[in-house]
Amino acid sequence: MTEQHKGGKAPKAGQSGARKPSGQPRKPGQGPRKPSGKAGAREDRDRKPYRPKGEAPKKPYRRKDEAPQDGERKPYRSADEAPRERKPSGKPEFSQDRERKPYGKAGAPGDRERKPSGKAGAREDRDRKPHRPKGDTPRDGERKPYRAGADEAPRERKPYGKPEFSQDRERKPYRKPGTPGDREGKPYGKPEFSQDRERKPFGPGTAPGEGAPQPSSADQPPRRSPAAQDSGAQGARPGAAPRRAPAYEGRGPAGMGRKPGGRPQSMTEELADLEFDIANLIARRTALLGRSAKARIDKGLPLADPNQERTLRRAWDVVAGREGLEVGPLRGIFTLANGLAYAHATKPEVGRKAFYFSPHVKDLDLTMAGPRSLVRTRLWAAAAAAAGADCTLAPIVLNDPLVELVKALNQAGAGLAWEDGTVRCQGGALGFADRTVFAGADLLNLYLLLALALPQVGRMTFTGGAALKVHDLGPAAGVFAGLGARLTALEPYTPGLPARLESGGMTHNTFHVPDALPAEAAVALALAGPTYPDGIRFTWGPDWMGAPLLAHAAAVLRACGVPCELTGGGFSVARGALAVPVAPAGQDLPLDPLLAASLLAVPRLAGGRVTLSGAWPGDDPLAPAARALLAASGLELDFSPTVAAARSGPWPEAVELDATDPALVPLAVALGLGAPGDTRILVDERGDSATAEIVAERAGRFARVKPGRIVIVAGQGAGEWADAERRMSSPSAAWTLALALVSLRTPNIGLANPGGLAEVWPGFISLFADNFTVREKEPEPDDAKKKGRRVRLD
């Protein structure tokens, strides 16, 4: 039966409609194929029966010398026609008939003809020989190894394989061009993970590929000049990773790095290279994580992403398990690194804009209200909240720790408010049970909250900033357990906050202070002692260093009418009611010794006079040492119960300053840099001598650190801060105050983190910017003159 196709027509023989390209017959009802329109398409010419590629057409068998039969294809030429030269039928590299060139170098003796083969270079084109080990003499009929000439000795063959993976090749010693002496080659592996590699210095003049591993060009931001980099926001992309500075920047004395071709690095220099790389990686991580946190803030989401932190922390755990490191300290480093990034997200000005200390002070005559004690102010706020009394604290330094404490107490039910250097308590009753309180970032605030919540029955949760997350609550947890409460951290491998306090009421009221207990914890327990059922009583050993700070708690309790006993080895207070004064003043709220001493030291470096209203503290442990330091510098002091004043005087012949208290080291260094001769500063081993060296060097002086003292050598100085374009990051607010004093003699000091001092003493920045001139506060307009008031008429 004839096969039917589309249109009812049967395909003609030989047309494309007869069979599909696959060799299968077309389905019934399909018509002939239409031309595709493409030149040379197979559909446009007669289709041939399908034959697999490479298969010869089926023909009847015929011998080579037999004549072709009827219907068979004849050869392309007649028998009597001379054969024509055939051209290659394909690409030259796959042509089987092209003339093969002799193998080997052109013109070299010993070239041989290659036989045609199916594949270029196939082993089938030459006689196969049995396997013969390398170096064995060839037998009769076997191929001899290739060599350039008959009279030339055979060359040594290299082992097969890539040179970098060949284990038999001869290793050549590595030698840097122009460097005397060769060194042995490095072990195979990535340089950044090789533990046997020789470290090279990283810095200007180092050849490419030497020193610390370089990041790829795609990862590095465009290079800019140091002036453009350190100028702050000019031309800087917000959130961009900081440039990689040369190795000699920020490493102490110049020339620490090894020059190319110099002596090998010592272990200290190699560690310095590693520290520089770690600091750069942390800076890049801070920028990236801070940008991610800032994006969440803009979307109204929380600052930290728990899933992101869990993913990042897993990398630290993997390294800890692989290298056998302690998980707890590594997680502490991880938490601190996150805190740096979150600070960039919440405070965009940190690290992006420089604040330059360039004062112009002439004929100084400053009279103002002195800064009140920072510790005593917070103790008064906590006592007023615990008693629920009406109290006003003014004038005070309204800084970040005080505001955080007021907010935390209000979360527990207190009625505190702040405004323009004033904190008011308007009653309220504290209740911590079944509440979550944010303690902020200050250690004293945390322990004040814990001590006030200790006698209340219930379960409370406390959270805080990055600094409190890594703080070890273990010593305090042991003391609380002895008093009838349990304090536990909520996150594994995290010693600090968040933490939960479970209290069943005070079952005991006595304990012995462990040497590791912070002084802030003891001060908080002493202040809250009158609120406990049986008071509080504790003792300590000679190795505990927090006893001097207890004088603040004892002074506040006595001012509230609660008797207490403070001896050289113990403290005790009975239960009682706190009679908080309406407005503490005088010795109840004295001057802060460190802040007030920094203002009183200005005449020593700029001349003139400074007068501060307020009582110089008589029971603060730092006050006598600060006053002695000012007197040793040659200042003329005048202290009365209500005023503290200082006037410039002649420098002593031999300047010797006592800064055995670590808090006074920055102020002593600032005074020593202003002295005309040598200055000898007595310090404790806990003092920050490293920062003292850096500040002295950049101020044009030389500081020699010896055991127990720092000697600042006399010199003319540079007159201006060295390398002013390179900003300095102050390690603490006390050092920022010291740098402000140094700028009176050595101006143009660029500071990368002025916010550190603004968090502790916000008013000093504006006072310094106005060249120590107090601005008179403009009177606020009356309510009747305010615009935009709405009056509702019923």
C-alpha cells in the first residue's frame, strides 16, 4: 500500500519526504520537505539513504583489478589518464595525504621521514618496540634514542610531567637578582600557608612578590596619596576598606623593617609583620561588616543579624579545632571585632573625619564651673532610684555612661530624667523581676544594676554592648552564689552578657572578695547594702586592688545618713533607709580629679590662669596624686572649699613627676613634653609606656623607657606635629586630653577618633574649639513668643 502523507500525496522516490534524517520512515500524512532557505542545506537537494558517519557505502564486492559493472560508479579518471596530484581533503592538521615534515629541529642531522597515519603523531605510524628501561642499551632492530648528531653525546631526558609537579627534577636554589648569596628553594605550597618560607619585609622598595602576600588588584581600592587618604571624607567612599599603608607606618621607630638584601628578619620583626597584616584585615572586616549593619539599620532592622554572626563564628570555630586553640578566647576576639564594626554603623563619624588640635590661646583667663566626679554622679543616681526620692544633680558632666545608666534604671521602673547638665529623680520603685534590661557598655553600670536586683525574688535578664559581652562574670557569679543568687551567661563560650540572674532573696550577707573580682562590683554591692535584708559585710586580702574605690560608696552612704565602716581589709553596712539629699553639693558632689587636673594644667603649657568652681575631692584616692603632679610641674595652685585655681609659674630645675597611678600617665607625659629640660616620670608597670613613646616621637622629642620610669630627653622639638597628614588614634579619653594639651606647644595634631573623648566629656571639645572661652548660653524664648503653638478650644 502506498504510504500517505500530508495533503494525501505520496512521496516520490529519492525525495527528502521519503525518509527522515534519522533513517526512519516519515509518518503517514506528511508531505515532502520544504527548502530551508539556507544555502547548501541538505533539504534542498536529493536526500540519500541514511548512513552512519564513517561507514563506507554498501557496494557489491569487486576485486581491485576487476572492471566495474553496469550502474557502478567509475573512478574519477580513466585507466589511460595520468593521475593528478591530490589535495588534502580536510584541515591541514588532519590531512592524511599531506607531506610530513621530518621530525626534529630544522636542519638537524638525523631527520627521518614520517609515515602517514590516521592521526598526527600516532604511535601506529612507527614500529612499536618492546618496553626498555631508561638507560638500557637498545637491542638489534630497536630505535635508538634521539640525539642531535652522531658525534654528539645524548642529552639527559627529563621525567615526564609538569615541572611543578615533578618530584625528580633538580631543584635550583632561589636567588633574588642583585642579592648576594643564594638561599634554598621554598617548599611547594601557597606562600601564605607555608610555615617554612622565609619572611621578607613589606614596604617601599620591595620587589613584587616579596614579603607579605599581596591582595589581588580586584580586591584593592584605588591607590591614593596619604594626604587624600587621611583627609577624611574628601574623595573617600563611605564604608570602603582602608588602603594598605606601608609597613613602616605605625610601627614605632623608623627602619624596623628589613631592607631588600639586608639581614634576615628576627622573630620580633616577623611578628610585627604579622601584626600589621592582622590589623589591616580587621580594618577591612570592620568596614564590610559595618556597611552590612548600616544597611539593616536603614531598613529598620536590628543592628546585628544572628544568622550572619552564626555563620561568621563558625569560621573561628573551625580554625580553633584545626589548630588546637581555645574556643572561648577566640570568641571573645570575635565579639570585640564585631563591636568595632557596629560602632562604625551607629557612629558614622568614627574613623572617617579627622579632628585637628590647632588652638590659638593668648592671655588665658578661664573661669567656669568645674567638671563633677563621674563616678560619684552615677552612684548618686543609683541611690536616688533605689530610694525613690526626689533629687536633682547639677551641674554635672552628662556623658554616655550616665545616660545609659538612667535609661537602664528607667527600664526597671525608676523615674529619672536628664537635660542640659542636669539629672532629676522624681520617685518611682525599682522592679527587676521578669524584665530584660540593657546595661550599655560600662562596667560600673552593669554591677550597679546587678547589685540593686540581687535582693528581689525572680528571674532577670541583662544585655549589653560588645565590651560587656567579653567581660568575665565568673568571679561575680561565685560571689552571688554565696549570697543566694545564680548568675549565668546565656551564650555558650561567652563569659559575659547576655546573662540571667535568678534570685530567691538574700540568704547570706557575708563573703570574702576574690582577687579577680572587679572593684566596680564591690562598690555596687557596698552602695546597695542598705537595701538588703541584713545589710552586707565582706573582707578582702592584700592582693586585691579595688579597695581605694570603695571610698566613693562610703561617702555617698554617709551623706544619705547610713553609717558604714570602711577599714583596710573590710567593709560593712547595716540595713537602713537612704535619706537622699534634694541637691547634693560641695564635697557630696566634688570635682573629678582627672578632668579638673587636665583643665588646671592648661596654664602650664599656654600661660595665664584657670579657675574652676567646685570642691576639690578630699576622699577620692586619685585626688592627692593629681594635685601633687600639678605642683611638681611648677604651677601655682590655690584650692579652697569652693574653688580650685592654677596659675603658671617657673619650671623647676629638675622636673620629676609621679604617675604611679596608671590614670595619670597621659597627663604626666603632656606636662613632660612642655618642660624645657629633661623630665623623669615615675610609672607603674601597668602604665601605657608604648603610647608615651609614640607621642613623644611625633612631638619631636625622645622618650626613653626604663623599668619604673619614663625619661623625656630635652630638645628643641619640631615645632609642629610630625607627619600631620597621618592621623593618630587615641587609645583612651585620658590620652585625648593629653594630646589636646600637647597641641598647645606642638599644634596641628590630627585625631582619628575624637568621639572617644566626647563620650566621656562632651563639653571639652566645644571648649577647646573656642580656645578655652566659655560661651554664654542664649536665653530661651518665653512660651508666649514661641511659634507654631496650637491652642485647642472646646
